[in-house]
Amino acid sequence: MAAAVAAAPGALGSLHAGCARLVAACSARLCPGLRLPRSLAGRRVGPAIWAQGWVPAAGGPAPKRGYSSEMKTEDELRVRHLEEENRGIVVLGINRAYGKNALSKNLIKMLSKAVDALKSDKKVRTIIIRSEVPGIFCAGADLKERAKMSSSEVGPFVSKIRAVINDIANLPVPTIAAIDGLALGGGLELALACDIRVAASSAKMGLVETKLAIIPGGGGTQRLPRAIGMSLAKELIFSARVLDGQEAKAVGLISHVLEQNQEGDAAYRKALDLAREFLPQGPVAMRVAKLAINQGMEVDLVTGLAIEEACYAQVCNTITDSMRMTLTNCIYLLYNSNEFH
């Protein structure tokens, strides 16, 4: 294999060699002891491409309480581990009413602590980020607090916001932002870091930083174009335009829009429905699928397919003999059904 790669001419040979190293790196990172399929065997391991590692979920006794009380140093962020039929769903509820859920130093610290705990919790299947304050999702950075900072403090503060939002984007399980109210600036950047966004039609969202003579600093200039396309993202950022839920759905910023209900939590209820749809699916498959999609979107198609191949090999490696027999029987029955004749 190595000789064949070396013999490939010019840039094509370099691409093949790079893909070979990447495939081996993917497999080595996903599972160090993984045996690759024959088509991938013998390739040298290159540098790991993931900032965040992943380890298959381990079984263990489930907690018996309806909600957790961990991480309750203050009430600005409520971390709830749902139970019974919703076991595996975790809700991060922002509860800073007096500050319109703005991202303060303390709230960012609490978010960071919660995310650090959740990313290594193998019982977690889906995470929902919502507001516990009616009419507000998150109003962005706390400008009153920021106004009191010295010029030397502003940069590190924004960097910390960016780092926490990046950590949310890198969580190994599906994440859903339930936008039931205002999501401006850093609030929308927080939602953009989630895999799926749902909103009430009455919600308002936008990256409005140019009105303050600054630019989005929590990933908005990068994630918004990836979500809705470069040209439209530029238009929205340049104009500091605010969209309602219907407009956001029309441009692809959110996946679902709903009429707000009397309780003011229509988006959260939809997010919960989606999370319940994810629960029956294979936990390892969910994590590996997210990994393959996220990493594949950042590279060319050829490299992305190599990432998919390595991820698929990892999923196959987790299938037991009994599961494999069940799958074989299902395929046999389906093939012999009338649908194929």
C-alpha cells in the first residue's frame, strides 16, 4: 500500500498519502485497539484530528432521582437530569432573569463547569439548552459587567465565552437549542453551537454586534455562514438584522418553528420531543455519527469519506454476535418480502 501511494504522481499522491494517514488517525483516536478492515490495514497513524476524544459509553446503574442537584453553586444555571422515560436527556436551564440571561463571568464559569462534567458522562444521550426566564433565551454578553472591565480584561473575557461555546459545539452527544425568546449576539452564538435549533415564532434572534461598532466574538462569524451560507450571513451581520422565528426558519437558521403556547415554552417542548426520538437509537452510533458529520464538514469530500469509513469501522466493532444475527435475519426477511418483488 505504501509503495502504491508513493508511486502516485504529484498532488494526487500527496492527497492519497494524507487520506491514508487521516483514516488511520481516525481509527486510532476512536478506539486504540481497533482492527481496521483490509482496505485500510497497514496505514501509518498520523496525528489525531480531534480536539476532543471519545470513548464508548459504559453501562452503569442509573440514578434514582427525578432531577439532579449537582452544580447548584448558584441558581443562574439549572442542570436537570431527566428521569423515567426521559432518562438520558439533560436540560441546561439559564435562569438569570435580572440580567436577561446575559453571559456574565459567573454564568460562563457555571456553563464551563457543567459542560466539562457532561462531556465525560456516558449516561447522557442528548442535551437541551433552554431559558427558564419567559421571553428571553440569552441577550448576549453582559454589557453592564463588561463596561466595568479594564481594556486588559475584555479580551480574556471574550476568549472565555468563545472557549465555552466551542466546548458546547464539541460535546459528543446531540445538542438542541430551544429558543423561546430573545437570542441576540452571544445568545445566538450559543444556539449556533448546538446541533439543532428550534424556536417559537415570536422569538427574536440576530448577531447585532455591528450596532456597537464591534463584531461577533463567540464564533458567530464562522458558524452563521456554515449554517445559512456566506452571502446571507454577511447580509445579516452587516445590517445587524433581527429575525423572528418564521424568518429564521425561512433562511435555514432554525430547523423548526412553532406558535408560542400560553406557558411560553413551545420551543422547549419541541426540543424535548426531538430528544425523545433520539433515545431509542444506539448510543455509540449517535456519538460516532455526530463525529463523522462534524469532522467531515470541515474537509474535502474524499477526506470526509475516509473519516466516515473509519467511523463506520468503529460502529461495526461494537456490534455483538447476537446483534449481528438479528440484523442478518431482518435483512433476510426484508429482502424476501413483497417490497423487493
